[in-house]
Amino acid sequence: MAKTIMISDEVYEELKKLKGPGESFSDVIKKLLSLRRGRLSDIAGSRTITDEGAKLLEKIRKSMLIIDLERIKELIEEK
């Protein structure tokens, strides 16, 4: 069953940047949530990562911070 959610334009643009060909926004969000639950070693796959990998991890971290801030904002507005 699909659900409609509201996100800021900023979050939408970040998710759009992370979305690959043939991926849905649900796929991207699911991937981000699974990464959030994992350990860094699960994401990196080894003790060393490439510069490209580090940049991707930073992009994901920033996206998750934006999503977390949106959640906090919604919680505050509900009260």
C-alpha cells in the first residue's frame, strides 16, 4: 500500500540526487534507512574506503541529517 508524505523541497532535491536510474524514491529511502541501522564497516565493506566512497558516505550522512531535522520539526509542530 502506498502512502503520501510531505517533504521539503530541499529534502526532495537531495533524494533526487541519490536516486539512480530505475530506482524509485521508496528504494532510495529504504536504502538510506538500512544504512542508518548498519555499522560503518557494513557500508564500507573494509577498513579503507576510496575518496569516492567517502564522498558518497558524506552525502548520505547529510541527507539523513536533513531527514532527521524534518522529523524533529514535524514533532515540534504537532505539539
